[in-house]
Amino acid sequence: MPASFFSFFVVDLPAVKPHWLRQAVTYALEEMVAESVEEMHFAIGQKKGMGSYDVIAVRKNILAMWLSFFESRGVVVTAIYVDADLLPKDGDFLFCRDNMIFSGRDGVRGGFGYAEYSAFHSYLAGFIVLNSSPLLIENAPQASSDFASSDGIERSNPYAYLAANFHLGTDVAQGEFSLNKSSKVMSAWRGVFLGGIFLLLLWVIFNYCTVRYFDGLSRELYADSLAIYRKAFPEDLRIVNLRAQLDSHVNDTKREGRESIISIISIINDRVATIPSLEVVSFAWSAEKGVASLDMKSSEFSDLELLRKKLGEEGYTVLMGSASKEEGKAMAHFSVSGFGK
């Protein structure tokens, strides 16, 4: 595209992170462009020394108009370059095509018509002319003989020469004007991929927290079971496998014809469950005496008395100690015997 539609800048951004670069460039050029930055498109070139960047600016509506023009004619555009930006950047050069374009090592780029050459002649006096002007005008620039003969580059076709130098220029099709379809597809898939990673991470965190929760709960339940076991079988000083040792005690009571502690607990639990306000504070079983000792808690004294009556009516011998009240709860000690009759 002709340089006359573009503006060229060198912007110093020494400490900007890559993903903030476009916003930073827009902010940096806000006071340097004549129009609103919202109406301008900025193409960012490669990073130069000391954190500076070449930036090409063009009005968005101009760029959109060109793209629409080519699209309406079935022309597939894969990149957009500015003619002046395709000249060498290691010196000051002047190149002749339909108009004249120039490129300087200090970042200047531009173009003008042949009729304006006289106005720019003094400024361009030190520039190396890459090819001769095809028009016979006063003071028309001629190709610098030393440069023309030294690099062997064919400049008789200016468009072919510029097309051969795409690697030197900045593709203006960036950001919202990006023409790389695969990049847009990859960008869409990248969002899906990142969303999937996020969901997977949530799933892993959820499962980890679930495992930790149930691990902690199992430890608490094991500690409670161990405390109950020690009260039920205080003679077992060394506990290696709680389940195996409990099964052993159950089998011993069956062989000896004694009532199993499990069945005792089941009997008491069934009776306690019929009175919702009751809570077992502690339980102890004496196999020698055949007595179960219970510390019970309830919101009402009448519920404690109701439990005593229920057990007595079913043939069990129940001794209920004097009830007391602690922290707003009625408490009493029960001694229950007569199991296995």
C-alpha cells in the first residue's frame, strides 16, 4: 500500500510486557497523532535496541475499505505491507515507482509524487537512489552507480523488487485486522483448551479437597471407635488391628454363650433412637458383671425417665442415678443388666 496513507513512528517502551504492548503503544501515541486513537489502527514492528519499536499507523476506515475492495473482487489478502517499509533499513534510500518512496535508518518512511520532488530534493540529497526515475523531470534522481553495481539486485521492475523484500517490512494486518485465519481458529481453540484446563484444575482441586475431607473424617471416626473399644475392652493394652480384634471378641462371646457387646449396643441404640432428644455421652460394658453403664443426656428430665421405663418394661434391670442439669441439659447415669435372659 502507498506510504501516503500511513504515518510512521518510533516508540520507546523499554519495560512493557508483550501482552500489554498494543495498549501501551496506543497510549504512547495518543498525543502524537492528529486524530482520535480510537479511529486509528497501529501495527507494531520488531523490537529495536533499548526497547523501542517501529509503529505504523493508519485510519481504520481506510484499511477496512481496502480489505472490502479486495474481498468483493475475490482477491484473497494474506498480508498488508507499506511500500516504503519494504526498503532496506540499514541506510537512507530513495526508490522510484508510480511515485517516489523513501526509507531512512532513523525510522523515517514516506512517499510523494514526482511533481513534489523539487520540494524534497534538499532533504533527500544524501539518500542512495536504488533505481532511476522513469520520468524525465528536472533534477530527476538517477540510480547510485556504486550501489547499483555492488549488490546485483534487479530493480527494473519496482513492484517485483518490493515484493522480494517482504521480510524487511511489518505486516500491517494485526489485531482486529489480522488475516491469519489459522491463527484465529487457533485462538478460538486456545480459549476452549484453556477452559478445559481450568475445568480439569477445578476437578482436581475438588477431588483433592474431597479426599482430604473424608480422610480427616475417617481419622476422627477411627479415633472415636478406638476410644469406645478401649472402654469396652480395657484389658486390650495393645491394639494393632481394631476390626480384627473386635471380631475376635465377638467370636469369643459367641463360643462362650455370652451376649455379644455388639448386640448390647444394638439393643440400647434401638431404645434410645425412639426418644429423639436422648444422646449417649459414654458407654461401658463389663462382661464379668454383665452390666452396661451409660451416661445419658437429654433436654428434658422426663425423657430420661421414659428410657428407664422402656428398658424396665422389656425385662431389663435398670438402675438410674440421680439426675442433674449441666449447660441446660438433663444428665443421668444408667446401669443396665439382664441381657441374654
